Amino acid sequence: MPGFCAACNARSHNPLLKAHFRWHDTLMTLPPPFKIFDSLAPLPAAAWNRLAGDNPFLRHEFLWALEQSGCATPATGWDARFLTLWQGETLTGAMPLYLKSHSWGEFVFDWAWADAYQRHGVPYYPKLVSAAPFTPATGPRLLAETAARRDTLLRGALQLARELGVSSLHCLFPDEAQAAQCARQGMMRRSGVQFHWHNRDYADFDAFLATFSHGKRKKIKQERRKVRDAGITFQHLDGREITPAQWAFFHRCYLNTHRRYQAPPSLNLDFFQRIGATMPENLLLIVAQRDGQPIAAALNLRNAHTLYGRHWGALEAWPGLHFETCYYQALDYCIAHPLQVYEAGAQGEHKLARGFLPVTTWSAHWLAHGEFSDAVAHFLARETQGIDHYIDELTAHSPFRKTPPA
């Protein structure tokens, strides 16, 4: 039966079903170097990781944990379309692609675009998205060792979007070079802002604070002192040291944060336990304790040069606990190991006063509808000017001394 696969009966309730059928037809029309997979299971982990480099969010283990735990699946609106390039039996390129029925978990906000489509009676979903699900961290999206193969992957993704008949293709949080590569192939480039900390070979946290103006330095010392005076201490646990009980505690903290902000959790305990078992060298769990009992925790991922702050939560409220657990303890860790960059997640102007400076993030977008594409292009031109001005304004108000200490 044309357009049938064994998985379709299980997915018959899914709103992406029509695109799913078109996907099977597309498999027959894409050129032979391409293969498309709706699961990571058949893909060799070592070959995938070689292409992904040292970005922990693109590791086979991370994406496989999202799939196996049920966090990023068709049922949750993340229907995988992993685009791959092959030379014989050798994997030479890959692109993490998902057919999306919503815009949750992306952190590049296109809700206004979807609303405009809806108001004009044009479907915006499904769309194709290249991303690490639930992760606003910059990294490669075109996983290949040569520029030519990366171009081939991108052309394949654009062709796939046209063949599927989706509204759009979005590449979220690529590095600047790959964002430029997308622009050269006709995608619209969009900029955003995050706050990152950079290690200037500080000997310790006090050496870092010595670069601050007097008032900002005093405020941070007061914040840290309040936490110490409350009798709160901290453990830094790498992935191999995290026990099942500590994973369960962290997950309670994670759920508590989502309850506090009335946001449904995207990740479950099974996911965290899976990455704890399969990629422990990339994990750092910071646990806050008081009177010998854990009260808060923050999960970070890392590679050889960067720490990524991802999730946190607390079961007790104490002044300064969030800043200490999520920022200052992480900076202590970066200085001690040493790591060069700390990316503490999306948004957050409050990070500026704590030594995190604004940096530009990128995304790239292709919209099939010509008139909507033109309208979005005009919007992005205005938005980019605003972002540039915003970054200049933030940089002018950095907490650092105008003249460095002797």
C-alpha cells in the first residue's frame, strides 16, 4: 500500500499523518546519497558522534535518550526526520531534523508568524526544524567534515521541505559560520541575544571579582555571604558520582521549577538517568545542602572548553540560593578546571550584573509562502537593527571596571 509503514498504525492519531505519508514518497525522490531515518536506532553512534564533534547536545547518546524516554517523539510533537549522507556504507553527513506540530521547546520564537498564518487561513504546522530539542545552545546543525557536504545537506533539507509540502524549514542555534552558510542558500538569518561568561584565566573567583566596579563587586559578595550564613554548602558531582537517589532528588527540583512557572515539564526522570548512564563525562550536578539535607540542584552539561547551564530547582527558598547554585558555583567550577565559556541558558538580563556579557545567537529560516516570506524578511531587518542596538546598550552597562586592576 503506497505511503504505508509499520509505524503508521501507532501514529494514526498524530496530526502529522499526512506529512508522514508524504515523507515515505519523498524517500523515493531524494538523490541516492541521502537516507532519512525516523529514529536514531539504525544509525551508528560512533560515526554520528565523529560528525557531531564535542557538542554534548548533538551526541547520539543525548538524542537517543530523548527518543527512548519519550520526551522527543511524534506523540510530543517531535517527529524525527534525520537527514543523512552516505558514501557507500560510511556515514559522511547528518542533520538532526524534526517535523514539528508546534513551536514549544525551541527558544526561537515564531508564535507571531504562526498566528499570522492562522489569521490568513494558511497552515503553519507542520514545519521542519533542525535543532537539539529543548536546548537553546549554539552548535553545529550541518554535521559534516567539509563545506561541500554541509552545503549538500542543506540543499537536501530544503528539497525535503518542498517535497513534504511543509510551511517552512528552521535551523535553530547554529554557529555563526553555519548561519552564514544557510543565508548563502537563500534562508533568512535571524539574530538573538544570550549572556555568556568568558574565563580570562582567572586564578580564583576573587580574581574574577577584582575586575568588577566597586558597587557590583560588593553586591555579589553580599549575595554569596547570605548563602554561607544560612549554613548552605555545595557538592559538585560529575556524572559518574551521581546516585539514583540524587537523580530522583534533582528531578523533584526540576518539576518544582516547572510547577512554579506553570509550565509543563519537557523532560522526565528516565531521560536524566539515561544520559547519566551513557554520557557521564559530560555532566555536572551541583547540589545545595543545609543541615545535611539536599535543598536545591542545578544540572550542567560540559565538554572540554564550555559549561552549559541547563536545569535547576529548589525545594526551599533562601536569599541568593538561585544565583549561588546556578551561577557562582558554576563559575567556581569553570575557573578550577578550567573551562573557557559558561553558557547559562536563554535570556536573563540579570546575568549582566554577574559578569555575563551579551553575545549574538543565530537562526535561519526558509518559508515556502512567498508573501509571508517577504513580510518576515522585512520584520527580521527591523528586528536585527533592534538587537544590535540592544547589545550595544547592554555592553555599555557591563559590571566591569573601565580600567583593569593592576
